[in-house]
Amino acid sequence: MRLVASDIDGTILGHDGKISPRTVRAFHACRDAGVELVFVTGRPPRWLHPLEEQLGHTGRVICSNGAVVWDLEADHLVSAQTLAIDAVLEIRRIIKELRPAALFAAETLTGFHLEPGFIENESSELLSQFTPAPLRDTLTADDAVVKFLAIVREGTPDGFLAEVAPAVEHLAAATHSSPGVPMLELSLPGVNKAVTLAKYAAALGIDAADVVAFGDMPNDIEMLRWAGQGYAMASGHPEAIRAAGQQAPHFDDDGVAQVLEERLASLGVPHS
């Protein structure tokens, strides 16, 4: 175990926005033992404050499902893989033909653009700073889209993904990370958490065999398959569980911490 790669939401961070003390201790123990830590998330850089505030993490973070690498300590962009605006608008057109009620948002390197109605609860704390407007009016040729979002109000996330993914695969890679809301996350073809994590590990001279990864949703599948030791949360999506070689206990039982404690103990690191 030379590198631990962990998803954030539903894996170490709960709906209450908290990382448990036990999980914090386990990550600190890894760091103290010389194990590299990297967090691999669908979140954009502006939503990484739990890592800084609760874990004291200052390293690099793989964001936006692998499209962005962000340096937390320097607070700057390391790399990005972006969708062209014409591709974004064509993806929107195709999805609208399939699901006329779909609404859209675009995550760019400089902000977030969302259509009116994209969020049902207009008081959403994380999105309240952004003013809804038609994407054609707010996106410009200078905008670099790292993640395009599509949402509907009926059906399931899995059903929506199965319908859309093959229709747009020539333009974007589609996935989802929502346990209940049918919202898709679309990135440049070939971009996912595993691809960027593999490059990150290689730059450190670390092989996949020495990587322990944790995740819980379909956007973690490639990463869980790539890592030498991929753990899906017992509380995770069935597809993620099937993709992973191993299973971590339920999120509510501090599953990530349990696995890390056991692995550190096997390395002779005492459990605090």
C-alpha cells in the first residue's frame, strides 16, 4: 500500500458534510506511515473545503471525475481536459431529443452555468451563488467545460444513463454518481477517474498493484477496476460493488477507516 486513492461523497463524507473522526485518524496514520494520499472526486475544485478543513489535506486532488487535477496547497490548476462548446451544445441537442424535459448545467474552469429549473431547491447552499440562464447565453467560446450535467425528474439514474450513454459516446463519456436523482455527468471521451489516477501514480513511480482505492458509485467503477486493491463500499451502487475486487464495510460503519486500519496493522503500524 504505497498510495491510497479515495472518493469523497458517500465514501468518506456523509450528507451532513462531515468526515468521521475515525476516518480522519486513519488517513493521518497513513500519511504518518509514508503512504501517499490522493482524493479522486466528481466535485469541482471550489467544493474541496472538507479535505482542507477536516483532514488538513494540502496535496493534489483529482476533480471533476478525472478532468481536472488541482493543487490544494497552491490553490491552482495543474491540468484539465475539456469539452468544446460546440460538442456541449450538440450533446444537449441529442439528450433533448431523447428526453425533452431534460435540463442542463456546465462546470467550467472559471465557474458554473445552469439553466433555469436545473435545481429544484433554489436555496441550495452550494449553488445559490450562480444565476440560472440559458446556456447559449452564458457559455462562450472561451469557456472550458470540464463536466456537463443533464438532469430529469422522472425515472432512475441507471435508466437515464443507459438511454443517453450510447447516443453521445462519440462526443462524451457519461456516468453518474447520484444514488437517487437522475443526473448524468459527461466528460471528454476517455476521461475518467482511473485514467487520471494512473497518470498521477505513474508520476510518483507507483504501480497499480500498490494502490488501494475506495469508491461507491458508477463514476468510481474504472478506478476500482484499475487499482490493485479496489474496495467498493458495502453501502454503494451494485455496479461499483461488482466492479471492485473487494468490499469495504458500510459507510455508516466507517468502512474506509476499517480497511485502512487493517492494512496499516499488516504493515506493522500500530492502530491509534
